[in-house]
Amino acid sequence: MNQHFKDIILKATGASDLFEIETIQSLWSGYGRIIRVGLEGSSYQSVVIKHVKLPDDTNHPRGWNTDFSHQRKVKSYQVETAWYEFWNQQCDDDCRTPHTLALEHFDEEVLMVMEDLDASGFSARLSSVSWQEIKTCLRWLANFHATFLQQKPENLWEVGTYWHLDTRPDELKVMDDKQLQQAATTIDQTLRNSKFQTLVHGDAKLANFCFSNDGQKVAAVDFQYVGGGCGMKDVAYFTGSCLYEEDCEAMEAQILDFYFSELKKATRKHHPEIIFEEIEKEWRTLYPVAWTDFHRFLKGWSPDHWKINSYSERLAREVVAHITNSSQ
């Protein structure tokens, strides 16, 4: 890390010196890393630094290293910077995110200095979850979606999620499932045309949630693909990220019922003027559509992915059949 960035961290934290504790994560395709930095002479014991340094060339593990892919990643870091600069402060304790201490652009590099969530009581990372922890994340999503209902995604992705159709032409082109391929545009438009729009996290997988030790509280990270959309995109993607096929199907009603019960409370808190029952009626019908939208991406990006299962295939067939029948 160059001296310019070190000076920014010291100034933002009031520290007299800093030292690297660990690399938390290397960013996808060699675009930088996330590190934990210890501080001396500061009220903060440590902070988390996201240091993005765009490479001269790319080496994508699945071969998607086109210029289009590169530009999508570049924009994703611009979006995340905009999120922390202009939007993040709207999140309260019910949809907790890391507080931002400093943001800096320098040549082809970006530096984000953020609160260390581990030090703030969110030190648990989970690879499997109980119903209690699923509820904690669904509550976070419900509060996030209610907070940003009907807001325009300025400086963010116009349409959130990393698998959005307009950003994935290469994956669409190579799909073997021709019926789903032909329905992809209609699926996308159905989600985009929903009356009730919000901001979606866009990558709400289990790995992007940081839990308290008792699993009762959670904070979310990684806002590279935050943007406009129907909240069902996040709920469907989160569910698929932490449950196996049989549980996704068996718990579908339970998951949706709990999410909407939390969304109702959060909507009445943030937007009492909105008739909640209208949101629920619309979004429930869009859950299988949102699931199918991600399924479409997977079938082009990685046709042998473990998430391509009989439950996803059944939902996709039903959605495609409905689209086909509606167009006749």
C-alpha cells in the first residue's frame, strides 16, 4: 500500500501508526484485497481496508475475462464507492452495515476505510445456518428493502444484482436451454416492471453476512451490485445460498411468510403511506420469477453448478410455461 493511502487511514482514524493484521480476502480475479489493519494511538483498535487495484490483465477462473466483464467489475467498484458515500448512512441498526471512515480514489486504485465489524460484535461467519439465523438475515433484508422502497438508484446500478441480464450477454449466448434463453428478456422485464421497486443488495449470499455470536444480529457487507429491483431477487438468492435443494422447496412458504411479516413491520415504520398488502401480493408472485432469473444466469455461466437442481428446474419450467401461455 502506498504512503498516500497510509496517510489517509491515519488521518481518518486519528492513529499515530498502523500495521497489517491479516488479509481477509483477495478480490475476485486479482482486483485487490480486503485487509484488517491494527492501529496505534487511536480510539479504534482496528479497521477494515478494501483496496481495489485494477489489474493490467485479468485471469478469470471460468474464462469470462472479456473487456465487457472487466468493465462490469470496474463499474461495480464505482457503485460500491457511491453506496458508501451517498447511501450507506440511511441504514440503521435493523439493516446494519459497516460505517465508512474514508473513501479515496487515486489513479486506478480505490481505498475504502471501514469499521471493523468483528470489533463491533459481528465476528461470526457461518457456512451453515439454523432457522434462527435464517430469520435474522431475512429480517435484515426486509428492513433494507423497506428502507429504500421507491427510491431511485442514483449512482448505483439501475438494475441491481450481479447476474442482471443486461450485464451478462456472454452467458446468455451460450445457454443450452433454449426455452429459458428465449424467455430471459420477458423474465427480466417482468421484474423490472413491478410496481414496487426498492434497492436490492445484489449479492445477498450467506458469506456476505456477519453475525453476532448468538446469531440474533447481523450486518451485511459487499455492496458492489446494489441497485434497483424487486426485493424477491435478494430473498431467492439468499435462500439458495444457504439451503440445499430439498430445504429450499420444503421451507419456501415458511421463508416467505416470515420475510413478509418482517417487511410489513418495516414498511409501516418507514413508509406508512404505502399499502403493504399490495407489495406482498405483487412480490409473492415474483418470487419464482426472481428465482428463475438467477437460474438463467447459472445455466449460462456454469451449467454443471450444484445449484442447478430439480427444484430450480421446476420453478423455471413453470415460469417459462406461464410466459409462453400469456403470449399466445
